[in-house]
Amino acid sequence: MMLRLVLWGVGVLAFVVVLDRLLLWMERRGWVYYRRTRSRGGGALYHMLDIHRIYDPGIEHVKEITYAEEQREDESGDPPVAERDENGPFGDCTD
């Protein structure tokens, strides 16, 4: 019984090592992102926004305004504006 358990453990360990080597080989060929190469990301968020647009059509208006503001800032030639903090442009106004 103990020998069988040890053999199963060695078999699982060998499978994991072989799978790891296979994934590293696939990563070198550019087929997958595994351990050494980080994905660029952002793709899933883009599609989630499209799905969100179906259920909340008002988001499209917000995206258009945001895009227009970014375009104006890019075309103005001025240096980029610093990001606002979480309290907005007027600070914490909860007096």
C-alpha cells in the first residue's frame, strides 16, 4: 500500500515537471505567457466595457466625453495634467 502511494506521488511530480518544461518551451516559441514573460493585459477589461455598454448605455456617453477631453489635452501641446486625488479637484468638502 505504501509503495503504491509513493509511486503515485512520484508519478504526479514527474507529470508536473514535464508539464512545466512543456509550458516553458511553448513560452519560448511565443505561444503562451507562462512564467518568464508577462502578458500585456488590458484585453479582458476592454471586452468587459463592451459588455457593460449593453446593460448600461449611459456609459457610452461618459466614454465619449472622456475620450474627447483626452484628445483635446493631447492636441493642445501642453504638458500632461497631474492626476486628481480621490477627493476630486476641490479636496474633501464634507464639512
